[in-house]
Amino acid sequence: MTAELLKKLIILIENSGYQVVATVSDLGGKNCSVWNDLKVSYDKSFFQNPFDSIRKVWVFADVPHLYKLIRNHFPDKGFIVSGKKISKEVIEKILMLDSNETKICPKLSLHHISVKGRERQRVYLATQLFSNHTAKAIRYLLPDEMDTADFFQLMNDSFDILNARNFKDDKLLARGYGYDQKNQKIIIDKLKSFIKNLIKSRLSGKLISQIRGVGHFYDHPLPSEVKHRIRLLLLGENVDDIPFSSATNTLPCEDKSLLTTELLLHMSLDINECGNQSEIHEIITNEVSSSE
């Protein structure tokens, strides 16, 4: 798929008598390229309708694909939300506590947090994991894990809202945005806040790990040492003598040279051009003797 091909398809559909108001795609590399070509971004989630420039075509990411990515990341690395880590260990505890014949989460199993290969593409494994049943089980069996329970509840509720298909769905949240708009807006606002905090945690966590990595085994530096390491991270790629350049996040600047480097290059001494080598040796010997 390309941006031009998408526009041609929209024109064909419009010529058939249908109005195109939106398009949906997953976040594969080619689709992201189409988004970039159409100038679609977080702040501008639409492009001009090629058939009617007055109208807009809204662009949506495929919700099931997004939640599959969340599910895949959860058992692999977990999430850090508001300084607290949410990981698969909680689910493992739930499965141990909920092992009786009568279960709170009969559909939940270790398979949900250990899927491999093509099984990671199964949407139902993501929805069963991030479900209302799982959230309630965590609240009931692990009362100290309320943050994790809130996370699972948010994933369940936001999926119902964003993946709505039926106006008569048994779940009020899944009847389309606007049916229960007050509660739906509260949940969407919580989701936006969660994503913002998640991004901040990821960025700050990456910086902290880089700062610690500069010191190798000394991973609890004092404030003054932290300032020094940040300078190394910012400048290391441009200074060959700094031994920690592999930990930097800046690109090398090979076409620019430092002033001190230029001075040293022009001040290089060639002993053969300085006359009598014995005289030079005598000068050096006298200097050493006088210093002693």
C-alpha cells in the first residue's frame, strides 16, 4: 500500500456512491510510511479527501493489533507506571491461588503469558488476559496489587470503547462512543494519562540506565558524578579520548575538529628538523637535572 494507491481507492469508492470518512490499518512499517506521506500524526489524525477537498478522511490504528502489542510486551518486559512495575509475576501468583476446581478466571492460563511465534498474533489471548475477570481476580486475591488491577481494568474498558461494533452490545461501553459518553470519556482520559506516564517512565528509565552503565560496576553515583556522566553521554561521540563513547546517544561529528586538535597538529615536533640531536639531548638532560 502507498499513499497514492490509497487515494485512488478512495476516489473509486466515492465514484461508486459511498462516502469515505475513515481508514484503519495496523502499525506495520509500510503503513507507517503511508501515514508519514499523508502527514498523519498524533496532532493531525486525518488527511484531505482526494475526491472532495472539503471533507476529511480520519485515520485510525487497528485496535486489536495495538492490544496484541501491549500483551506481547507485558510478559516480555512488563510496564513501569508511576514508578511501580507491572509484570507477569502477578498473573503467575493468580494462577497459583486460583487453582481450585471452581475458578475465578477459568479461561486464564500460563499460555497467556508464555505465547511464542504465531500464537502471539491471537487477539483472543490478549482480550482474555486484559479482561474484567482478571482485574477482579487481582483485587480479590491480591489486594496489595491494586495498581495492577486498575491497569487490567483500564485495558479491558478502553478496548470495549475503541473496538465497539454493535449498538446493542450487552456491555454499555461497547455500544459505540457517545452511548455512555460520560463514563467513556473518563476511561479515555485515563488511557491518555497512562500512555503519557508510560512514555515518561520509558524515557527517564532509559536515561538512568545509560548513566549507570557509564560507571560499569559503580551504578549508584553521587550527584556530582551524575553530572559528569551526563556530560560524557552528550559529548562522548565527539571526543576520541573518552572511553565511554559506546554509551552515548549522539551521532559522531567527523567533519568538525576541535580547536585544541588543530593546534596540536600544527605544533607537532620533528626532531630531524631541529638541528643537532645531541644539543637537544643535552637540553633535556639539563632540564631534568635542574628539576631534581
